[in-house]
Amino acid sequence: MWRFIGSRLLQAVPVILAVITATFFLVRMAPGGPFDSEKAVIPEVRAALEAQYRLDQPLASQYFAYLGDLASGDFGPSFKYPGRSVNELIAAGLPVTAELGFYALLIATLIGGLAGVLASLKPNTAQDYVPMALAMLGICMPTFLLGPLLVLLFGIRLEWLPVSGWGDLPGDKILPSLTLGAALAAYIARLSRAGMLEVLSQDYIRTARAKGLPEWQVVTRHALRGGLLPVVTFLGPAFAGLLAGSFVVESIFQIPGLGRFYVQAAFNRDYTMILGTTVFLSTLIVLFNLMSDVLAAWLNPRLRAQYGSSA
């Protein structure tokens, strides 16, 4: 297992380096610059700003200087927030974004897992068709459409829940978390249904039923662990994807998280903020993928044996 984890970490290095390289040159190719504004900037002031942020150097020199800063864990200063570094901005926005992602993952796991398990117990019946149809609807409906619909229904028409902000009251977090977790719940429902159907057709499940065990014991004690294994392997990268995909939800509900900083950085051409956020989220995705693989190996004895023999 340790050899497996080490090899995966080594494989992650070129992936992250490719992300850094592509993002660095793509943001430089975008029209405009960090110091472009409606008011003309005095040439002397512009030259001083570019020298301060090393924008007067050749592009290759800027690239290798940025790699050197990353090696020491420094994402650099923000172009649009004077006196604040990208590290500080990420530290300020990440807790809110992580909390939003956690609630969205919790809602998605509970709703999607329950729907998938119920659908697998009676395949090709109404108990199967209804939740799977809703799951397909959740996959097809984007967050920028679902969010305003939920705001219109529960916030404006019924006046049950607040429509913006991220306060201390539990009601402030329901609509954003539900909006972000809806599509994920649909994927989890389909994965859990497929996994449960495969497990419920195994010989040891038929043996358990032949011994006279109640159906709920067959499902909870024998089928769930193997049937939900695809969901477990999906949760790691899914949570990282929630962190990276919360930009639209944070903009709709005016949540002061990392996503809003990222969107503002894109509009402001804040090169270091775009790069720092992209690299940080890419690293999280790689790490969560690794954690999900290790957890899947722990749950699956065959994978443990395979990794153990290779180690």
C-alpha cells in the first residue's frame, strides 16, 4: 500500500506541473491586463507596477520565477488586493467554501444513496423509475438554473428561507447546499443503484436469503458495504469537485467564499490569484482522488490483496 501511495504521489507531480504551465500561459494570452482600467494609467506608474510584479521580465523568466515561489509555498501577491497575498485570500475564502461543499456532499450522499438503494430493491418498477427519473433531471439541470428556481420558490414565493448570504443560522445554508449538491445526488443515486444491483445478484446474497434472514438484514449487513463501494470511490474527487465548482453557487447566493475571489480574479485579470486558486484546487483534487483510492482498497479485500502483493 505504501508503494502504491508513493507511486500515485509521484504521478501527481507532472499532472500539477501541466496544470500550472497551461494556466500560466493561458491567462497571459487573455486580452487585457491586471492594470487596465477605464482611467488611463500614467506610463511611469504603469512601468513601476509592472516592475514590482515582474511583468516587465520575459515570459519565460516570469514562469520560472513563479515556479520558484511555488516551491516555497508562496502563491505571490494579489494584483487587485494591494497588501494582501494570494495565500491570505485563499485562507480567508476556503473555510466558507469547504463548509458549503461539506453540506452539499452530506445532502447529496443522504438523498442520492437512499434513492439508489430503494431503486435497486425493486428494479423495473415505479420504485425504480421515479427516483431514477428525478436523478436524470438533477443531472440535466445546471446550478445556474436550479439556484434561481429554488430562490424564487422557497425564498420569494413561500418566504421560508433567506435568498443570499452565509450567516450563522442553519436556514442560511440550505438553499446554497441543496443547489450545489443536487447534481451530485443524482450521480450518487445512479452509482448506488448500479452497485447494489450487482451485489444483490451475487451468490452470497442468495445464500443469506436462503438461510431465512429478513430482507433488511440482507441489505444492511451484507449488501450495503459492497454495493456502496462505487459511491465511496466517487466521494473523494466529488468533494474536490464541489470545492472547484462552487463558483456559480457562491455568485448566485452572494457567499464570501473562494469561488467569488476566483470569479473576481478572472474579471480583474489578477494573474496570481487565478494561478494560485487553480493550483490549490488541482492539488486538492489529486489528494482526494488518492484518499478515495486508499479507502476503496480498505473496503475491498481483493484490492487490498492486489496492492499488498505488488508492495
